[in-house]
Amino acid sequence: MQNMLMTLFLIDCVVLIACVMMQPAKNDNDAMSALTGGAGDLFSRRKARGFEAVMQIVTTIVGALFFILALALVYVSAH
């Protein structure tokens, strides 16, 4: 049981890394906005559409699965 959970956990880790790396960049500003705090971006939030929305949903699901598998591994290894 522990070997199967560990295999699923490792696959989930790789998929989670790929999902995070595939998400498009949120800001198109230069480095100056990082120094000034980017206050101009406060009200310019747009709803994600298309590929960005799909990647947010997939990343959320895979992240939740990551935590569930981690808790299951802790439970199985403790018993």
C-alpha cells in the first residue's frame, strides 16, 4: 500500500511541477513595478480565460491531490 501511494505521490509531484511551469506569467511589467510595489496593478485584475483558466483548475486539483496523498502517506507510515 505504501509503495503504491509513494508512486502516485511522485507522479503527482512531477505533474504539479509541470502545471506550475506551464502557467502563463501574470504580469507584463518591467522590473520597476517590483521596486514600486506595482500599485497600478491593484485594480487591473482580469478573469482567467482559455488556457490560463484550465491551467489554474488543473493546478488546484493536482495541488489538492498532493496534500491528500501526503497525508495518506503519513497515516500509512505511522501504522
